[in-house]
Amino acid sequence: MVIVIDGPAGSGKSSTARAVAKKLGIQYIDSGALYRAVALIYIKTPDEKVFFDRLKQANISFQYVDERFEVFVNDENVTLALRQTAVSKQVSAVAAKKRVRTFVNALMRETVKQGIYIAEGRDLGTAVFPAAAVKFFMTADIEKRAKRRFLELKEAKTDINIQEVYENILSRDRSDRRRTNDPLKKAPEAIEIDTSEMSFEEQVDKICSIIKAETKINFKQKS
């Protein structure tokens, strides 16, 4: 079973989904990290033909252990490298490629065949998991999204300033909403959560309550 949270960059999807996964005792998938892993391959091999040849041969895997989502490319842990500025600048263009989306979507669909997962991204409820058990769409004003992303990057010791983060989010919003293949949009049945004026604990509690009510599952909830 899969529960999905979609929304624009910096809306709080990742941190919220991880907290929900912890609280309900379920697995977590960061779809954005998977696209970043593909973008990491791309920036090393920007020639289109060579890139797709290498992507076809690449072994991209992931695991969620001790509340950490880690991504591996050919058995190398690339989790920290995924937040590099060079990757951030290319990920939207790379993720817009139909063959890339097919590759990542297949990887996620295969994973959720067993167990209970919460996955976050931009088109999960519309394109990847149209039959998801529960769908959410998170939003927030852009200033707060930029600040959140900046603090995340600062914690990861990434060399970037808040203006760069703001401009990157604006660019990501435009690219994600305008792309031809699976653009960012809210699924008609998705429950919208505007986090602009909500505390982190409030948004996590609200989403957990909705999931329990909608699925009727007795989760082994943690405090």
C-alpha cells in the first residue's frame, strides 16, 4: 500500500513524510532523491546518448534505515552528493525527460508491491500511483519554502545562499508545472494541506490522523 504527498519544492513534503513514516512505523520513499541520483549521472555524462546508455546500465537502489533515506548508484552511497548545486540546477530538466520518468516510476512501483509506504514527490498522485490509498497535496508561500530549503541545505553544509535557493525554487516551480511529461498538479481527490501558518507538529499530526481515518489501519504509532 502507498500513501502519497505531492507539492512544490520546499513545501515541507520530505520532512513531513519522514516524520509521518516514523510516527506510523511505515516505510518512506523520497522520489526527488531518485531523480537527483539520475541527474548526478547526467552531469557527469551530459551527452544524451551516452547518458541514457549509462542510465540503462546503472543500478540505482535505496533504503530507509534509522530514519535516513539513502540512495546508491552502482553500490556507491551518493546521498550527500545529491544536494550539490550542480545537481539542483539540472534536476528539473533531467526529470522532465520521458525516459527518465519511466525509469524512476518503474523503480518506485516495484518497491511498493509489498509493505506500507509513504512517498513524496510532484506527480505521484496523478501519474505514478493513481490508485494510492490516500493522497495529499502540500503547499506553502514561496518565502517560507525558500527559508525551509535553505535551512536544510545549511544543515547539510551545502555552500549556497538563500537568494540562490529562492531563485532555484522559482525556476523549479515553472519547470515542474510546465513540463510536458507528468507536470506538477494536484490530483482531484488529493487533500490539500497549506503549511504556511502551521507548525511542523501540527501538519504531521493532521496527516497522521487523516491516514488512520481513511485507511482504518491500526498503525503501531510512535510518540
